[in-house]
Amino acid sequence: MPLRLLWLIPLFVLAILSCNPTGQDQQDRPNILFIAVDDLRPELNCYGKSHIHSPNIDHLAARGILFNRNYCQVPVCGASRASLLSGVRPTSSRFVDYSTRLEEDFPGVVSLPEYFKSHGYTTVSRGKVFHHANDQPDAWSEPPWSPAPVNPEYGWFDYADSNSLAIIRQIQSANPDAKNTAIRGPAFEFPDVADTVYKDGKLAQKGMEDLERLAKQNNPFFLAIGFWKPHLPFNAPRKYWDMYSGDHLEMSPNPYIPENAPKQAIHNSGELRNYGLIPKSGPVSRDTARLLTQGYYACISYTDAQIGKLLDMLDSLKLRENTIVVLWGDHGWNLEDHTLWCKHANFETSMRAPLIISAPGLTHGQMTNALTEFIDIYPTLCELAGLEKPDHLDGTSLLPLITNPQEPFKDAIYSRFHRGESIKTKDYVYTEWIDPKQSEIVARMLYDHRTDSLENYNVAEDPRYSEITMHLSKQLEERRRKSEAKRAPE
């Protein structure tokens, strides 16, 4: 047996012993550092994007396995997180939008942190893990914690620059009936401040303190840390903005609607429109587009620096060799791709999302092009920790890919957003929109990734693709039927 697989032996033993969660094997189980990054698309140096400064995530990938073709279940934060943390697929009425609460949409299901807590783990939530901090409160060994924004009277938006506050006051004076916490200022700012002025810097500090505290206890820990950036507004210290030049930015290669794309596929980028100095309709100016892109990249680098602090603390505490690190972005993000900003779409740029897992003794800088999806994380962590998988899971453990990245895995993965349902195979991505009253397909898209990786030509109505369109539609219908039939535990 290769040396790198020897770590599996104690895991298989632990799987046998896991029926006794309070047994003496408890302290031998690996810790888990579970890092979520809001709105992070796979535009990172380790994904081959050399214009991005992400040295710490790159370092994690060099010690882990990068899932190059990983997809979210729903390209919006609340629903994506509820699906990932429950291990259950979404439907037309389950895990739908940003406001999703797991305990309401699928009551009684045992979430990932709750399952590890029931098996003797100390489970801790910091920052944005579930979309709502008070969703699934029993999943955590102690109350979830989030840092306060710079100016709490203006909500969670975390503005530190005096110019931003002046703009907010102008908006406030024009809307005297609006609550302060509902008023959004500009879409970006870049003051010359320390990392810890913003929430993510404070979150990293808290996470480091937690690691130091949890390292002293006997039982293993599941520490979940959810960073906000690069979520809008793109607020980050100036030094991270200075890493990117607005005149030499990598801008979207296709800021136009795909040929033959149905109207259902395109939205007005409403999330961005809510911010000050952004027009309510139509394209943003070229200067604004460059600033938004620069701000998005700057926020990636800012968050990457905070992640580096956590990884350095793991090393200094000598925890790395017994800690599984999982890094994931809850969905993709559009940087004017197909005219779109933000997520909320059934294109590759919205559905494809980062996933990196570092498992000591098993991973060492691998990459796999196998199709994977976020519901696979729950069963994977169960196997890596030597725990029996609960019966409700829809995903498949990624352990075969961790041990052999070329291993055949899934033929297809599935994502959905509102009425749009997508199936992604090795060569194609097919989406259809169904009228709920008539139960009829009212629009469809098919992109041939062999020749059109940027999804610029919808060929769903091309006669040459009629057979593949019909085949993928049948697969979607079968998946829809199975998912809709799944019920919450009694």
C-alpha cells in the first residue's frame, strides 16, 4: 500500500467504532476547519487565473485536492448553504432563495455540524455559515458568533470610509421613511485601513483565538468560519485594491447575451442595482465596470489574507497533521458575463464554485476534473472522520477521487434556480424552465462545452442536438421526480 494511503487504516477502524460516539477513539478523530467564502467564483491563481493574488488559498490547494468542475445546487447564498449543510437536493419548493432557512424548509433533518456534534465533536460557528446565524441553533456546541460591522447603525454593509457614509446620508435624506439598516451605500470603497477594521479581519482574529482554545481540549472540533467578501459591497483595505490596476484588468470576455438565449436566462442584476451610484437599469459605464471588477478581485485577495492567518495558526499549533480543511465558495458570480452581475442564473459562471479539501496523509496538490457538487461534502467528511453516513444524504463521498483523482465518478450533476433546472454532463449543460401551472417546458438552453465553453450559443433548438436535448430533458425529469418525492423526517 502506498504510504499516502496509510492514513486510511485508522479511518476504517474508526468507522467500525463510530457506533460508540463517546468511546475512547473519540480523541483520535481528525479535526475539521470548514471555511466558507461568500460569492467566490473559481477565479483564483490555483485555478489557473494568474492575474489573481491568492497565495494562501493556492498554498491550501498545494496541500489538498482541487475539484475543478464542482457545482453548487442553487446559485444563491441561503439556498446553497442549506442544501450543502443538509446534504439534500433542492426542489421547486425547498431551498429556493437567499432567505432560505434549513429548519423551515426541511425540518427534522440532521445537518452536517449537528451530526458531528452528536458524535462528540465540539462544533463552532463563526461568521456567515448558515445564511441566518440563528438557523439550526442546536447544531452548535456554543452560540454562533459574528463580528459587528464598522458602523452598525447602517446594517451589515461594513462601510468605513467617510465618503461612503456621506453618500449614505444623502440617500437617507432622499428616503426619510427608510430604515438606516436598509440603506445601502456605494458598491465599493478602499480606505487606507487595517485588515481588522472590516468584519472579515475581525473574524480571522476570532478564528485564530478559537483554534488556540480548541487545540487544548481532548475531543475533536468542527470549526466553521464563513467570510463575507467578496460579497458586495466590495469594501477592502486600499492595499488590496493596489494589487490590481484598473487599466489592465481581466474583464469579461463575453459581456453580451448569448445567441438565442431565452429571456428567462437573463436578469437585471437587481442585487447590484440596490447600491448607490449604480443605474437602476441598463449597462453600467466602462469605468464603473472596471472599478467593480477591481473591487471584486481586491476582496478576494483580502479574504485570502485572512484565510492565510488561519492556516498559519494551524501550523503554529501543530494541528495541520490532524485537521481536515475544507474551503468552498457558496456559488459562482458574474462579472458582467452575459450582461449579468452577481449570481442568480443558470450559466456556468453562476453555478460553478470552488471546492478544495486538504486531508492529511491523503492529499498533496492533486486536481480532479470529475463532476462534483456541494451535496458531496457531507458524506465525504463522514468517511474521512470514520463516521457512518446518515441515510438522508443525496450526495456521494468524494473519497474515491481523493485517493485517485482520475477515478470515474458522476455522469451528471444538477443545479437549479427558481424555475430554471440544469443538468451538467462532461460535454453539455442543459437548462429548462417549466410553467408550474401547465407543467410545460416554456424555455430551454443547451450549450456544447466541447466547442463553446463560454456558453455564447444556445443550441437547444438546433436539429443537430435534438437527440441530446431530449435525453438530458428526460434525465432532468427523473431527477426532479426523485427530489420532489423526498420528504422531511417525521
